[in-house]
Amino acid sequence: MQKVAWIGTGVMGAAQAGHLVKAGYSVTAYNRSPEKARSKAEEYGFTVSSTIRGAVEDADFVFVMVGYPADVEDVFCRPDGILDCAKPGAVVVDMTTSSPTLAQKLYALGKKKGIPVMDAPVSGGDKGAREGTLSIMVGGDEDAFQKVHPLFECMGKSILLMGPAGFGQHTKAANQIAVAGATAAYTEAILYAEKAGLDPKKMLDAIGGGAAGSWQISNMAPRALAGDFAPGFFVKHFIKDMKIVHEEAESRGIDLKMLDSVLALYQAFAQAGGENEGTQALIKYYREQ
């Protein structure tokens, strides 16, 4: 039986690890808050380690799904971190939305130790993680991709190798640009419908099957309308993603006016107390304004 280490058992990671358990892999998870990992272990069937070393030292595959680029660099590079403890030949996959530059750095560090490192951020939110229908955007080497592909198939439906290290993160950046626009757009559509006296649910039904239709319209707009603001994807993490995209674009001389406008909206909402809500809660900020 192949062994898997899973680092990060949050909203997304625990469900993803659970799919690997169901597929017959032996999964040991580490979370910096061990009680959170233990609270998910019974539901998803993985074993919990109190250290990164205990999770990764015998693993054939190591997956990382944490919050911020600084968290990624920490679990990879700290003493007794992944690069210290993973065995040569183990395939390490960072599924966090992070920096393309960091992905390239970790790839190079892994190569020196004989550890292939891939960046594989995902799209699809908590629903996609639970249902195993995520879109997985991968950067790294072809041979490592082929080794890990059967595990990706347990978690996602669209699985594409986009290019060398960092290209998974570049693809996720493009994804987040599109998501930013779609999220602000459906929020403003709901607000307009409410002010115009339309039934907003009927409005969403009407436009969802036409040119305005999108994943956000189908999955997140109904949550916003129902007042379900639980975080499938935290506002604070969306802000983190948009800041990464802004910095990458700025370094290339690209002016992303729409993205920067949506980023400013979410930053204002976070400052008003919304940082730990789901991205669909932006409607609250609009209504308050």
C-alpha cells in the first residue's frame, strides 16, 4: 500500500485527504493545530501525526494544503520540515494557492535532494473538495505528474499539466482574476434585482442559463441569496490570492484594473469584520453601503 502524507487539514484539505483514504491509500495527516486534525480524522479516516517528520518520512507522496505562501515555505523549509524529512524520490505536491516564484524556488530545492516538487493549486471550493470534482492546475516535471496522476484523479475531474514549476500557480492566478470578476458581477446583479423589485432567485434562474451563466452564478450566488455565508473559501484567503496576482502582474507591467477594484472591495469588507466569512458574503458589504 502506498503511503501518503497530508499537510493541512482545513476546509479543503481534510476532504481531499479523505478521498485518498477511500481509494485505498494509507494517509497520515499533520496540522499545526493537532486538535483540528484529530477532529477530522474520524470522519475522513486518516491517521494524525503530531510532527511533519512523523507524517512524511516514509511517505511515497506528500501533499500540502495550507493558508499562505509563508506557511508553505515554513512547512517545506523549517528544520524537520518536508525537505528535511521526505525520502528521495517521494513526490511532493503543494496544492496551496501560492506564489509562482516560491513554487520555482521549492522545485529547485527539492531537485537538489532528489525530491520532485510540484505546484498544483485547485479550483472548485469546498463543494469540489467534498465531491472530488476539483480542477487541478499543475506545474512541474512530466514524469512526476504521471506518478501522482492517479491520486489527482481521486480529488478532481479536470487535471492538466500546465508547464514547468510555477505554471500551476500562474494558471490559478488567471483563474482568480476570472473569479474576482464573476463574484463582483453576481453580487451587483443581486443588488440591482433587489432594488428594482425583482425576485432575485427568479432573476438568477433566468440569467443562469444564458450568456451570464457561470460556476459562480450556479454555486455561490444562491448561497449569497440564502444568507449562507459559511466559508467554503475565506474572504481573507481570497484577498491573499488577489494580492499575489497583483504583485505578479505588476512585476510584468500588467495593469489589472478590474482585479484591483474587486481587491479593494474585499479589503474594505475585511476591515469591516468580514475576513473570516465566505467570499459570497460580499453582498453584506454592498447592502450596508
